[in-house]
Amino acid sequence: MRQDPTGMTCKELVELVTDYLEGSLPPTERARFESHLEGCDNCRRYLDQMRQTIHLMGCLTAESLEPQVKTDLLKIFRDWKKR
């Protein structure tokens, strides 16, 4: 796991990516996030993948999902930090 000079790890970046994309990171955290990105190809790829996923899924609504798919997705998102 890579750690940049500001102390941000790849794991921490992954946990902050949603706030970063929503523009809700405080300026200091945003600077640490971007500093880490400058030196980490894997995290840049991850951020690009998240942007693409958001773009592609932008038209997806809860109503358009089959009930079982909605249930499965909610379970996955609830459990993702437990892994």
C-alpha cells in the first residue's frame, strides 16, 4: 500500500473518493488527496474508473431495477467496509 509524503494511503483515498467527486472534501483533505494522486498510478486509474461508472450509471434509477437486484446492491453497499 502506497503512502505519499502527506500521509495519505491508497486505502484512505478510496474511502474519500466519493466526497472528492462531490466536491465536499475540506481544502486540506482535497490537497492531500490530489497530492497522493500525483504519484499513484493505481489511484488515478481507480478515480477514472469511478468517474466512468458514475457517468454510465447516471441514468439508472431505483425504480428501473428489478427488486432482487436492488436488494442485492443494497446488501453489497452495506457490507463493503466489513470485508
